[in-house]
Amino acid sequence: MIAGHWEVVVVGGRIAGASTAWALAPYAERVLVLDASRATAFWPQQSTWDRSGNLAWAELGLLETVLACGAPRTYGDTQRIGEDITERVYPREDAYSYRMSVPREVLDPALLAAAHSRGNVTVLRPARVRDVTIDAGRARGVTVRHDAVDGEITCDLLVLADGRLSRNAQRVGASAYRVVESPWFALLAYYENLPLPADRSYFSLQDRSVLISTPCGDKQWCVALDLHQSLIDETGRHPARSYERMVRDDPHLGPAVATGRRTTPIGGAGRMRMLRRPMSGPGWCLVGDAGYHLDPVTAQGTRAALVTARILRDRVAGAGRVAGADLTGLTDERDAALDADWAYTEQIVRA
């Protein structure tokens, strides 16, 4: 067990946690990342972003790390709305106007490796936080279980990046102050050797469903489906069966998947809650889904996570060090920065 005092302890080593560890490393002597998953875990998830996401990666200095993951850059897409087809091309004169989609089991380890390369970032996994130490109303550290042994760790700043279901957010008193129930179900699977262009995405917007295909690696594609719960209720099908049928029946994707091969199970989750929690409090800060969860139907979650990491980084950079940085007002700053994304996603969720 790695015990003792750390300037920063980050709970969660995925996009938000790894990016935050990377971003805060220049302002701390020692940063510890605690991640509950195993290095070989498969996550049936992808991360997708466009120009705004590329700019967010660049602002954190992580764009080259992301590009090295090997996903193709797409410079256009085919959109099918009902029976109408539209072909779009992105402006190549803009260095950031491309779309990317990277499997999380590729992206997340790459971001953790980048953080570790700073030299003062240590990653402990699998490590599960069992409790948060609160003293005089301030977060002072955590109790961590690693290799079946509990250990006490203290810190100047506790960063929670452990997802929308974060128990640790409740432990520090960060209760959700805005919640929107979502009726959407998100599913995806990966395929290989599809006879589709490797520089274009595909979107099919139909009644209460969005079907998306994006190249995400060498001869690899992610096919994702957002499905409204009312459609599931009407058909009575299991969401995975609906996924298979809708992919098979799609005039663009159906012939392609019949030629290629699905390489993973169909994964997904449904009826998730959009939520906002306070971003910071005495001795703690929430980044990514732990503090601000957007329904994946609009694919804005990655950028939201990066924006929260950047806001925290900028506040700490203004102080010059993590210890002593004033984190008041971060909630309002985050909410203002992401207001358009929240409003757009809530509009889709409530439609």
C-alpha cells in the first residue's frame, strides 16, 4: 500500500481522472491516481468528439496522445434522416475540424500512461476507496483497499473522477442539485473489416432512434445505437435484440455488417440521469461525470469532462501550486462554460 501524504489524490483513472492528473502534475510534487478497475478490463464504451473536443484536448496538451491512439480522423459524414440522405464535408483548412472515435480500452490507458510520464504521478490499481476522511469539515484523505489491505492516505486536494454513481461525492457532501431523468438507452459494439469508408461517419436519425457508425481503429468500426425507452416498450424486445435488428435492417449498415464481423458483445446502459453536483468544496473537487453528467445521446460527455479538468487546472495554475489554491466559485464557472451543452442535451432528453 502506498501510504503517507500526497498533494493530490485523484479517485478514478479514466478520461476525467487521468486528464486531471496530467493537468495538475506541474503544480504538485506528488500526485496519486486510485483506479478501481484492472488494467485489462474491457469497457463497452467509446469516446467520440468533434472540433470542440479537439480544441479541449489541445487546451490540456493531450491532443497528440489522443491522435497516437490510432483512430482515423473523419472529415465528413453521411446523414440519413427518414429516407433523405445528406453528404457533409468538414472544412480541412481548419486544423481541428475532424471527428474522432476511440475505444475506451485504448484511450483510457493511453491517458493514464501520459499522466504517469510526468514523473511525479503514481497510479495504483485496482484500488478502491472505502471511505473519505473529513476533519473540521474539510476532506483530508481517503481509506483505500489494495491487495486486500486497507491503508490511510492524506492529501491537500481530493479530486473525485469516479463517475456519475460516485459514492464519494455523497461522502464529501456533494449532493446533486439538478437532475433530469433520461428515457434513452445507449448501446454499442465493435466490428472489423466493414466495407465502409475509413474517413467518414454515418448517422441515421429515425423515429426515436439514432444509429451511428464511426471508424475507430485499423479496419475497426464502432456501431452505436441510441434508443428511446418508448420504442423498447412498444416492441417488447430486449434492447440488444433491437440493436441487432436495426443494424441489420439499415440500408447503409446492414450489407456492411453482413460482410464484416462483430468482435465484441453488445454493451450499453439505459435511463441514466443527467445531473449536476457542486464542483468543489473544502479540500475536494469533482471532475467529469462525478460532478456533471450529460446523457450520452448527444456525445458531449468527453468534452464536458475535459472542460472541468481545464477549469480546475487553470485555477490551480493561477495560484502556482495545488496547496492553497482557492477553489471557490468553480461550480458557477463550470455551469456557465457547459450551459449550451446541457441545454441542448436536455432538449433532446425531454423531447
